[in-house]
Amino acid sequence: MKELICIVCPKGCRLKVDEENGFKVTGNSCPRGAEYGKNEISDPRRTVTSTVRISGSHLKRCPVRTSSPIPKNMMFELMDALNSVELHSPVKRGEVVIENVLGTGSDVIVTRDM
Amino acid sequence: MKYELIVIGGGPAGLAAAVSAYQNGLRRIAIIERDLQAGGILNQCIHNGFGLHRFHEELSGPEYAGRFIDMLPGTSIQLFTDTMGLEITKDKRVHCVSAKQGYQVYEAESIVLAMGCRERTRGAIGIPGDRPSGVFTAGAAQRYLNIEGYMVGRRVLILGSGDIGLIMARRMTLEGAKVLACVEVMPYSCGLSRNIAQCLNDFDIPLYLSHTVTDIRMKNGRLSGCTVSRVDEKRMPVPGTEMDFDCDTLLLSVGLIPENELTRSAGIEIDRRTNGPVVHENMETQMEGVFACGNVVHVHDLVDYVSAESERAGRAAAQYVLNGEASGECITLRNGACVSYTVPQLIRPDNVEKAAEVFFRVNRIFSASRVSVYSNDQLIAQYKREHMAPGEMERIQLPKALLDKADGEITVACEEA
Ligand SMILES: Cc1cc2nc3c(=O)[nH]c(=O)nc-3n(C[C@H](O)[C@H](O)[C@H](O)COP(=O)(O)OP(=O)(O)OC[C@H]3O[C@@H](n4cnc5c(N)ncnc54)[C@H](O)[C@@H]3O)c2cc1C
Ligand code: SF4
């Protein structure tokens, strides 16, 4: 039995995951929690948010994020990949910056119109 | 030109209030925002975790703000950016100043206050020691890093377990800094549990509860180290428990204070428990036709609730302009055992459609517990909770039928089940 805090929403339910019984989750208030609990034990993932360089805007950094959670142990590799990106204004929210980043199946997308 | 509504502050609260007032029939609406763009604090909150209630999607701060900013074109709402609201007067004139327009006075039929919060500083909590560079509030560091693109330090200690500090612990770590520890004077964390899990535990950053910074040292004008000591029940440092941290940066995440200079200048009553204006069920302050919403009223941890509360304020402003003042008997809400405040503080049952939403915070950690609502010592309602903490705002709905039964005052209290 593993105890976890669900990080999917700010409610922060205290989950118990039973590894021996098909990752059965208790303590969750919604189905997202059950899914999170199971994944957190078998394949932990995180959405990574950061900024990249941008030129031609009144600000120098443009916020970005992964379009879906990527494997937790790839967070720092992703941060390195972002260092080489430079955008030019204008960019739109949702625009893809790096497609299928590091082969994760997730894209890096812009999160602010700039 | 006389506006039907002037909103002061273009963060999520101000945007939602303006859009809702428009949807409820007002046309001459202006938003006054001192920053270059609307969106408020959300523009620097580039992390995800916004909008799950509202949009059923997990968005980052700028994305959440963007959804509201996108609602403005197509309405007649005017957004004045780079414009600072200076004063509001009793006859609802808004004084403001901008580089482009100079000093302006606008007349309004109604006003929504949505100025948000600012951070508590080192001065406000009185940390002893030197005064070097390298000591930042967590939100200021967040702005430097996420908006301006400056890294504020390499070896970081965080004082206070508020959400901004926790978020910055993760952010600085991902950007290559070493975050040594997060130190919290209270015996519990003040931030959301999810942020302890994903910002500290994910990166093995230790959290020292019941500890505080007792000395700050400097070398060549820059922070060179901090001493951290354990504190007793009275929050006094215990001699002999000192730990030294070799750090060049100290981030303070020790709370937010609603920004109410304008509110005070208009003579509107401020609640000492929340540091925000006293409000009614529809977010109207004690001054007729002046409403308030978002962090200026009380510190919210969830922007989704800010939007909901602000829509209520915008709708009420529209009703006030179109139909006149809301009236009726007024119930006073009091905080009973283990509750530090309630918002609203006043409810006019005649003005409640189905139920009044009441927000409050508890002043200690609860496991299985009950929220009890009393009127003149009579228990009139009870709600179960599995877990409550000071860092997490609580919410109950008081049905109209129940309010009609209440006699002049209502007390909200919490106890173990
Ligand atoms: C660092 C941080 C992290 C957060 N993380 C989360 C999270 O993960 N999930 C979540 O749901 N919520 C989160 N929140 C909470 C949420 O972002 C806030 O509750 C929300 O932004 C409050 O909105 P607001 O409009 O009341 O205030 P603000 O966003 O602060 O907006 C106030 C606006 O008013 C303007 N203003 C102030 N005074 C004047 C004046 N005199 N004249 C003109 N303009 C003025 C300011 O420039 C600002 O734009 C976080 C908050 C902070 C601070
Ligand atoms: S289980 Fe559901 S309600 Fe609970 S924290 Fe997770 S997502 Fe939120």
C-alpha cells in the first residue's frame, strides 16, 4: 500500500494505492485521482512549464508548457531542450514550439499571446 | 463621459467582473490597469494548475488569463492599461494617471475594486541580521525569472511554505539552482498539499516545520548564509537548535496582503481579519454601488473561485445600475471556534436567490471534522469534512430557507467529528 497526495487538482486528496491488487486506488474524490494514483506508481509523469527566449516583443521571455505530462525523469532533459529555442513575436497561445519533444508524444506549446 | 461601471484592476477578478456586468446589460464599462497588459498576477504564474473547476482543463496562469482577455473584443468594455488608479471619492469619481493621458478623473455609477494583493516583506515579519542583496519576496523573484528572464541566485533558501515559495522552489531547481530547504515557522505547511508533493518532494527538498530564519549574514554586500533555528509553541527560537545554510539567496513566501489603499481613501470599512473590505452576499462593500472581488477582499488560493466570486460582483453592479440598491434585513456572519474569518461578512436574505456561498479559513489542521453553523446558539446546519487546513480555503452553501430562519446573526465554527 502506497500513500500519495493527488496533484491533479488543488483539492489534494490523500490517495492509497494498492500495488498488489492491480493498483486499486482509494481516497480519491473523482476518477482523475484513480488514474493519477495508478500512473504515479507505474509511470510517473509531470507537465513541465518554463519560458523560452522571444524577440520582437516588449518582454524577453515567452511562457511555454508541455501539452501533456511527460515522464518525470525527463524533466531536466526537457529544460535543456528549451534552452536552444528562440521565438519571434507574434506567437499565439497553443502554438507548437517543439513537436513530439524528445519522442515523448507531447508537444511544447506557447501559453501566452505575445 | 460618465461610465456605468469602472473596474479597478485588470487581473482575473477585474476581467470576470467586467465581462459579467456586460453580459448583464451594462455597456459603458472601463477597466483601469496599471500594468502594460491585463491578466494580473497570472501572467507570472506560468505553472499549470489553473482552471480545472472552471474549464475542466489544466491550464497555466497566462492561458487562464488569456481566456478572459479574449472575451473583451466584441464587447464595449474599454481597457485602459498603463494607468494607475489613485483615489476614489465618495461621489464615485475615479482619479487616475497615465503617461499617455496624464491626470484624469472619470465619473462612475458603480465601481468594482479588483486590485489584488501584494506580498508581505522582510520588514513586515522582522527578520534580524544584515541587510544584503539576495533577499527577495518569492513573487518578486518569480517576476524576475518568468517575465524578465533573470536568474536571481544559485543556492536558495526559502522562508515560508506559502504556495508562491513552493512553486519557486521547483522553478529555481528546474532552472539549475540548488534549493537547500524550505523553512516554515508554523507546525503545518501553509501551501496546498499538492504543491508540497510536486514542488518539494519531487526534488527531495526538505521542509522544516516549526523552524525560522534567525540570522542573515553577508559578504561584499551579497547574502552569504542564513541561520535557521527551531521554534517552540510560542514561536520563539530554541537556543542550541541552530543550523547554518550556505546560500546566496533567500526567498520570502510569508503571506499576501490585500491592496486596499484606494478602498481606505474612500472611507470604506475594512475587516481586520481579512485586511479586505467588509462585503455583502453580492460582494457590495459598505459603500452603496461599490463592489469588491478577488484577492483584494481576501487571499484566494484558487483562481477558479476568484472568477466565480467576481462574476457575482459584476452581475450585482449591473443590477445596481439598472434596478437600484439592493435592500432588506442584514444578517451578520461571525467566526466561531477555529475559524479565522468568513467572506461575506454580511448577508441580506432577500437578495439571495437559492443559496449564499460562504468562504472561510480554519486556524489549524483538522482531520475528520464538522463545520457547524449556529444562529443565536441554535445549530442550524452542519457539513462534514475529511480534512481541513489553514492553507486551503473552505466553502459552504447556506440555502435561502436556512437564512430566512436565522435570527440576526450566524456563526460558523469547526470541530473534530
Ligand atoms: C504566485 C501565485 C501563485 C498562484 N498559484 C495558483 C494556482 O496554481 N492555481 C490557482 O487556481 N490559483 C493560484 N493563485 C491564485 C490566483 O492567481 C489569484 O487568486 C488571482 O490571480 C487573484 O486575482 P485578482 O484579480 O484578485 O488579483 P491580481 O491577479 O493580483 O490582479 C490585480 C490587478 O490589479 C492591478 N492593480 C492593483 N492596484 C491598482 C491600481 N491602483 N490601479 C490600477 N491597477 C491596479 C494589478 O496591476 C493587477 O493586474 C496563485 C497566486 C499567486 C500570487
Ligand atoms: S482525486 Fe480528483 S478531486 Fe481529489 S485531488 Fe485528485 S483530481 Fe482533485
